[in-house]
Amino acid sequence: MVDRPIIEICLESVESVIAAEKGGADRVELCSDLFEGGLTPTIGTVKTALKKSNIKINAMIRPRGGDFCYSDEEFEVMKEDIKAFKETGINGIVFGILTPEGDIDVKRSKEIIELARPLAVTFHRAFDMTRDPYKSLEELIELGVDRVLTSGQEATVPEGDDLLEELVQIAGDRIIVMPGCGITERNFPKLRAKIKAKEYHIYLPYETTSKMKFHPGHIYMGGLLRQSEFTITHTSSSRVSDVMGTL
């Protein structure tokens, strides 16, 4: 078993960054809109998080929800966001771009990586939407990506643990295979023992009640599939501590 894996917490607010650091996490992936799977955070969120904490911050670069095949305009947005984030002093960026055929978009990925350096580069779970994980892993290694976030091409890590174990062995020291999605403080020790990865990506939330006392129940800010406007989700520092305590 790897002696001390790195624990990265997935989150979407400055308060959660502070909580993750308090809980003992090693690094965070800062996003907006985790309901969509994580989108690019605002520059204000990134700057404030850096000001309020000392933990390593990797920022998501994803201009919209949905698939990972982007238009020319969306690709330009991604590059502009990277330029802006580089000036803030963050640790790294997280991105993923695919072709319509379900392969890694090598040409665009190379451009993103070259633009992002010297920041750390993570290729996110777009990897799980590729048609050949072995070919995709080798392409990411050739591109020089630092790590790939993956659930083993299944909905969650517990379901994809067999492939994850294999990918970790295949990758060796050439790239970090970072399992993420569906890991909790309860199943982490078992998954860690099986997969033996060097890093893990974990979402550990808790919910608080909105400060709003007036609740107009007939008005919604989102679509039909929606969360309550009067429940707020943050990272739980105690749940982070529980995970760190197993190391």
C-alpha cells in the first residue's frame, strides 16, 4: 500500500476551501456548480480562496455542463480563464477535452497544457467518457499530464475499482491515476487497500439551512430538476478529518 496518499477535496466555495484545510486535506479542486459536475469558478472566488487559505488550489476549467466537445468560442473561453488564473498564483488547472468520436482531443489538450505551464495539470473525468481507457491513458502520459481523475469508467469508484486498480499499475510513475466519485469516509479504507493509488479525490459535503426567513415557495431560480433555494452545501471539515485520520 502507498504510504501516504494525497487527499484532494472537491468543492465550490471559499468557505469549503477553509473547511477542507481545517480538516487536514492536502489540496482542493475548486469549481462552481457541482450540480453540473463542476464548472469554472469565478476569478473572485479563486482570489478570495487564496487570500483566506494556504492550501493548494487547482481550479476547474470547464465553461459549461454537458459533454466535453467544445466549440471554438468555448475553447477560447477556457484559454482566457487559464491566463487569468495563472496570474493569481494557484497550484494547477483541471480540464478535459474530447473529440466527437470519444477520444482525447490531443491537439487542443496540448495547447491547453502548454498554456497552463508551469501550473500542475489534471485531466478530469472526461477520461471516463472515452471509448478506450488504455489508449487514452497512454495519450495523456505522452502529453505530459500530471494526473488523471477517473472513476474507472463507471458511475462511481466502488463500481470501477477493478479498472482503477489496473490503471494504477499500468501508469506506474508515469502519471498519477487519481480515483474520484463516490468515495466516502466509510468506504475509503477498503478502496485504498484495493486500488493503491497515490492520490484520491473526495467530495465530503454537509448542508446548512439558508438564513432567509421569507420563503416564497412558488418561485425558483433554476429548471425543473432543482435544489432548494433554502439549503446551502459546504465541505464538512469533520468528514475531511475522518478521512485523514485513516491515513
